[in-house]
Amino acid sequence: MTVAEKFAEFGAALHSRPLSPEVIHHAKRAVVDWYAALVPGSVTSPATLLETALHEDLDRGTAHLALGRPATTRSAALINGAAAHTVEVDDIYREAIYHPGAPTIAAALAQGQSNRSSGAQFLNAVVAGYEISTRIGAAMGRTHYRYWHNTGTVGTFGATAAAASLLGLDAGRYAHALCTGATFAAGLQQAFRMDSMSKPLHAGRAAEAGILAAQAAQAGVTGSLDVIDGESGIGRAMSNGPDWSQAVATLGHEFHITRMTFKNHACCGHTFAPIDGALALHAQLAVAATDIERIRIATYAPALEVAGNAHPSTAAEARFSIPYVVATALIHGSVRLAAFDSQRLEDPRIRELMARIELTVDSALDAGFPGQRAARVTIETRDGRQGEYLQPTRKGDPEQPLTDTDLNEKFLELVQPVLGDTNAKALLARVWMLESALDLRLL
């Protein structure tokens, strides 16, 4: 069997397999976190602009957008997938350097609403998408991440698997769906090395492509079954010929969805260890930001490649700037959505502190990437004191997870300003009861 057939066999069998209460609970955590990202992202660009661009596909169809506007299945997946990746608060599977929720759950929700699927069927599809895609992403590894944006590439597999599960595809057609999805996989790192809206579009396009691949397979469209692990397959074309036997070794026995990272800051995940370490050391030294002479941050190389922007001028660039978010955290105590409004971006206090931040690669910390996301922070004060702090992980990682209460608070903080208090709390309650929902269209 090819690796695509092995993944398909697992995905198709998961239709009728009862999931443990632990896995179901973690799937609901992922959906809670996805809505926390989706709702604020739905009222800003590029989601609002996509509604204009795709107007012919809106106000009709059996799926709907975040605020209830009817849409065709694929357009709902595209717009919701992009919205869920816009404000940079969506989940991470660390070992795959990948945000599974934005593309996978967007595809699952759109297809599930169109099918009138139950909440239990939806959760099952989400799990299938997470388990298959995170393993592909982990196998593709750091080599893939050098040029490709995993949420766009690997996310296509998550969306395809979720849609294929909800369409009830047998193992044969499921495999063809995954293989067609592989040829759709795209998303370049260079697309977000400067200000643009491309990054969230990668997630949306992956969600849409996954649905198309699954629907095409349902109709009988075939794909090349060795397109993942073949001599010229995605593993060699976009990585260094990964060991696919390891990718399927724990499939069905270990569930990656139980080991997700949920963001505690509204910015790129590569900035989190520097933020957490700087805040911890700042508290230890009990020093005001104005009394800091110099900050040195040593971390892994991809963090600087992706988030080393020393002079961000827009909100999108600032979310990928370690100096900006660390200075913001030290002055304001946190990095939430307000950190990227126009007043903060122009705050001279933040800019002045940014100028005193130095970034370097720590070879030992770099060797631990992607399985560990660490940073070493040094602060020197104007009165001659110095402190150093090693942040070995990030708050929100599996080793230091956000609790259910933390997730609820994050959800309400992000969703209430858009939906209002009553509607936000009602939506949160519905998500926590998803396994009992008879019709997904009620979400």
C-alpha cells in the first residue's frame, strides 16, 4: 500500500470507530479555539474583501460564514479558513510547524453544514483531518518549512481528510481524494516576508481545495496513488524524502489532537518563547521598561527568518516582529489584538525599546526545533544589573497547556466584541455540547 492508501484506510475506518472521551474533549477544545480565531478574523480583511470578490457564491448555498451569511460549500470554506488564520491566534501542531485548525475545521464545518451532519460526525471528521495532516507535516519537517508555508500545503490534507470523512468516502475514494489534494497543495513562505494578505489566504485556499478534492473523488475523479511517497511525489519535491513509515507508525493509536498548542498571544508563534521569557525576566528584575539598557534574545533560526522584522510598519508585519511584540509585552504587559492598532504601531516608547533589542541564533536551541520552541533572554539595566532567563517552551504548548478555563476566557475576549456577550456565550456553550448536536447548521 502507498502511504496515501494507509492514511485513507485509517480515515475511512474512523467513520464507524467510537472515539474516546479524551479525544472528543480535545477535538472540542480545538473547535473552541478555532471559533476564537474565526470570529474576529471574519470582520477584517482579507475575509471582508473575499466576500466582495466571491459575491456570486454568497447569499445562497447550504453552508454559512461566521456571522451567518449563506454561502456555497467551497466559498464558505475559503472565506472562513482565511478568517481563522488572519489575527494569528489559531492553534499549532508544533512538530509539523503547522496550524491545523484554520483549514481543517473550516472545511469540516462547510461540508458538514451542507450535509446536515451531526456534531458527532463533524468532530470525527476534524479528528481525521488533524491526525492525517499533522503526520504528513511532521514527516515533511523542517526542510519543507524552508520555502513552503505548511498551513497552505499540509493544510490541504487536513481539509481533504475532513471533507472525505463527512462525505463517507470508502478507503479507495478517500485515497484518491488525498492524492488529488496533494497536487493542489501550495503556499510560499516568501508570501508573508513583507506586508500582504497572502498568509491567511493560504489557509482558506487549503480548505477550499480539500473540499474540491473530496467532492471530485466522490464523483469518481482519481489521483495518482503514489503522489505522496513516489519518486517524484510531494515528499521529494517539497522535502528531503521523508520516512513515511514513521508517519503512519502510531496512526490510530496516538492522537495528535490531544497535544495541540493553543496561542496565548495574538501574533506569530515563533515570537512566543521570547515574549514569555522577557516577561518572566522582567518580573524577576522588577525593572521598568524605561530602565532597560539592552535586551538580547537568542533562539532558533526559523524564528528570526520568519519573525525577525526589526522595522515593521503595518499590523501584519508587526505580528512577525520579535522586537515589536517583546517591546509591546514589556510596556503593556500582554500582546493582544490591541497591540496592533495604529496607536500602538506608532507608539514612540515601543519603537525606542525595540532599538535596544538584539536577536541572535542559539545553536543549541536551533537544534531542538521544531520539537522544542525555546528562547534565552538577557536583560541589562541602566544601573548595571543583568539577568538571564531560559524559556524552554511556550505557554500554550503541551508542556504548559492552556486550561479549558483559559480557552473559554480567550474565546470570550475575542468573540464578545463582535457577537456581543449573550451570543458569544451561547455559541461557546453550543461548541462544548457539539457531540449532542443533531444538525451542524445550528452552529
